[in-house]
Amino acid sequence: MSGIDGPALLICLAASLGAAAAVMLAAFAVGVRTGVHRYVDAAWGLAFGAVAGTGYGLSAGHGDPGRRLLVLVLVLVWGLRLSGHILRRGRGAPEDPRYQRMLAKAPPERRTRYALRMVYGLQAAIVWLVSLPVQVALFVPRPPGALCWAGTALWAVGLGFEAVGDRQLARFRADPANRGRVLDHGLWRYTRHPNYFGDACVWWGLFLCVADTPLGWATLPGPLLMTYLLANGSGKPMLERQLRESKPGWADYAARTSGFLPLPPRRPRPHP
């Protein structure tokens, strides 16, 4: 396996799943206590950080110290920024409509167990799968090469899109004059979801940090799953369903703005 210690990696994979589950169980306890399950979104970034931290500790003496430290820092910077942003944004807010609809599928007396299984348990499993490139990269015995540094550059582009997009949206929402309007300037002029696009870039960048090894390519389902969830799963489609119902100008904005990849705005079609 390209010099990777297989038994040690297997131990790490098991321990990382436990770390992700522990963070989600803590978030579940908060959700039950407050009656609001939207805080699981803030636990998302923390769970990735817990997986990376666990892997970093267990990979000591197995992986290259430089690559290990690089991957750990990349995950922690991304995860802590995301969790902090979501906590600030959601402070005092009511339950997220996504979780309201999801939990409404279960009878009232079973909703707590349903939430544990379908919200927190499922997200722990997704965190573990998406973070496979990180877990394997920590055990690669070679120093970072050109492909890994290219991945770091892609990670930086993604983090920039996420952070700038989130900041532009927060400023827009803070102005009462923008109530009911659609943000269509800054990064939001070129993509309807700069933060989701940035998130995808982050995880493809982390994949490149392990793609210089044969075993690294076995972790390809990680970034593929993250991209699918953002563009076609619980990210973009569910959010846009809400926006179509609450933003009168959404249809015109969506007609001229790329749904995911940043592209120049489309010109409006002339009316016949």
C-alpha cells in the first residue's frame, strides 16, 4: 500500500468513526435539551476536526510529519471557521425548516429516536466517509509533493469562496432594506452558491493531498459524495426550494446565474 501501515490505518479508521459519532452524540444531547436540531450543522465542521485530530494522533510514527501537519491544519482551519460561522448565524433562530420536514415524517413519540438515527447518526457516517482522504493522507510516509501542494492551492480557493460568500451574505441580510430581496452581487453574481462551490473545492483539494498514492484513489468516494450532497442532495436543492417560496425575485436570479460553478451571468432572453 505504498508504504502505508495497513493495520495502523485500520485502527485509525475505526477510531475516527468513533470520534465523529462522539461529536454527533454531543450535538444530539444539545438538540434534545433545546428542542432545536439545527445545531447539528455547527457540529459538522467539529466532527471533521475530531476525525483529523484522532488520525493525526494515531498516525504518529507512520506518516510523514510534514504531510500530517499540513492535512491537520487544512481540516481544522476549514472546520472551525465553518462551525463558528454557523453558530453565529443560527444563534436564537428557530428550527431549520429542513429538519422540521424531516422529523415530521416520524410520529411525535418516535421523533427523538428518529432524529438520532436519521440526522445525527447519518451525518456521523457521512463525515467518516467524506474524510477518508484525510485519514489515509495522514499515513502516507512521503513528504508532500506537487500534487499535494496543488490540492492545498485548491483548498485555499475553496476556503476563500466559502468565507467571502458567507461574509457577503451576512452583510446583505443585516441590512433591513434587503428583506425579501435576492443577493445578486459579489460572488453571488457568478454562482447561486459560492459557499457550496467552495466546500466542494476544499474536499477535492484534500483528496489531491492523497491522490499521489495508489491507495489514495480508493478514497475518491469521499469528495464525490460531498459534491453530490452539495449540488444534488441536502444542499442546493433543499435550499433553493425554500428560496423559491420566500424570494419573489428568485426565478429571475436563477435564470441568469449559474447554479454551482462560477460562470459569467447569462443574458436575459428577449421576449418575443
